[in-house]
Amino acid sequence: MENWIKSFCPLCKALLPGLFGILATILSYVPSLYAGDYEILVLGTVEETISAYQQANFWGEVDRSKTLDVPRAIVVVINQSWKEEARQVPVEVKKELFFRGLVPLILYANELIQKDRARLESLIRSHNEGQSISGENIQWLRELAARYGLINREKLPDDQKLLALMDDLLVRVDIIPPSLALGQGAYESGYGTSRFTLLGNALFGQWTYGGQGMKPKEQRKSKGDYGVASYLWPFDSVRGYISNLNTHRAYEDLRRKRAELRERNAKLSGIVLAESLTKYSEKGQAYVDTLKSIIKKNELDIADDAYLRNEQTVLMVGAEDADDKIKVESEIEQLRASGRLAEIIQSMRLDEN
């Protein structure tokens, strides 16, 4: 399955005209398709996308006196024509489309983290009360601590040392305020129009080394053999970004400030935590100032209290067009009949960290 997926997506270039061209064709016949627990909705134009959000009561002026409720609408591909379409619509429409598409991904990722955090908090309480921790929970703690970079998988601590790390682990296992992620996503990706976003779903401009990732057109030799990390799905980019903030030593200050807010039972504010991101960019404080300006100007703070609706998840696919629908009709049926569509959806790991 892994090789099959890669055949569709070397740096995700083939993903759009290939797999999602197929999905677009499927749905050119009907408004939506159910695949397991998910509905798939393909949208070919900006107008169709806006209409879909309107039908979901998720478009237009926001009532700031109410908590923002967000549909479980997961963008699974960024349309390659978005860069050109973004030039043709008013700036405010471009921004709203970007923020409306990204906020469910952020909330979805945070929701998964919150589940782990709740379980970790429960174990900490039990341990502090003198209760024993089961072997199953010890193993879960080891996996969690390794995933969050607190322990080395090659040199695992014994049970007592692991339990002593739980408070430190709790500092890392926490959400990122949506306003912060929205602001950085807009800044780093040019509202989803950057080359790296369109080629590899890279929404947050994260670097990778060792010859991996997408190469900048003008690479600075002084910075080494770096590239911009690419992702199979936009959701993976969001999770990669959150994991980066939750694990990398450069963002210890962010995690410390977030923990302090938790101690005071204060709201996790994107504006407040943005101050700790001077190391995210070579621009330092100038980067932080611009980021805070984006958050304030676009009133993104409303997203910090937002929540996902208790409803079925919809996978949203941005299609190029339906010109080749006849050509791929037989391939569509093969994809569905073989069960590969379900495997592809499973590869998104929407229900696991």
C-alpha cells in the first residue's frame, strides 16, 4: 500500500491529477459519496466551495457573541489552480476561504491531543494518589514519551523513571491555540498559494535536512542541505507543525508559557504564545510582530474557543476539472471495487496521532 501511495505522490505532484482526479470524477455524478465513516465532497470552483460552506452554516460574518462551532470538514487536497483563483477573488474572500479550510484541521489535530492529555492527566492523578499503574498504561506512556521526544526509543527508562517524567510529558502533550496556527499558516504559505504548499501540502514552512524535502529555488549553502518538508495530506502538515512546537528545543519557551497559563487556569491565547516564537524564523522579533498583526487584523482569536461539531466528518477535495472523467471511469470502479479508496482514507490517520 505504501508503494502504491507513493506512486501517486512523489512530492505530492501526482496526487492531484491522479487520485483526486479520480475522486473528482466519482463525485461529478453525485453531490457526495460515503466511504466508511466519512462523506467525500469534491468541489471544482471557488463558488462551489463557498456554497458548501454556506450550506454548512460556516460562511460570512461571525457572531462574536457566540462560540464558533466548526463543521468537521477536512480538506484533503489543495487545488493546484488555487494560486490563480486566489488572484481573481477579493482579498477578504481569499483569506476567508483559507481560514475556513484550515481551522477544522487544527481543531481536529487538537482534539486528538486532548484525548491523550486527558488520559495522561488521569494517570498522573492516580499515581499521585498512590495507585499502581497497569502494564498497559506503562507501555502507552512509553510510546507517548517517545513520540513527544522526551525519551529515546533506543534507551527506554525503567518504569519508575518513566512515571517520574509524567509531569514533564504533560507540558508537551498540549494543544496549540488555533489563532496561532491560523496566523502562522497564513504567513508561511501565503494563504495557501506558495509553491511548497501546492507541491507538498507544506502549510508552515518547516525545514528538513539530509537531502529530504523540497528544494528552495535559491538555497543558501551556509544553512546546509536543507529543504522544506512535504506531506501527503494537509492534515499531516498541521500535525507536523504542532509536533514541532511541542517537541523541538527551540520552542521550550512556548511550552513553558503555555504551562504557566494552564497553572493559572488562564485561556491559551495565540497572541500571548506568539511572543515565544522568535526562533521560528530568522527574522526573530520582526516575525513575531508580523504574526501578531495577522492574528489581530483578521480577528483570529475567536478560533481559540472554537469547537468541532458533533457530526459526521466530510473529506473535501479540490478538483481541477471534470474533463477527463470518461477516461478514468474504469479506473474509478477498480479503485472502489478493490477497496483501495478505504485504504487511502485510512492512510490519513484521522483517528490517531
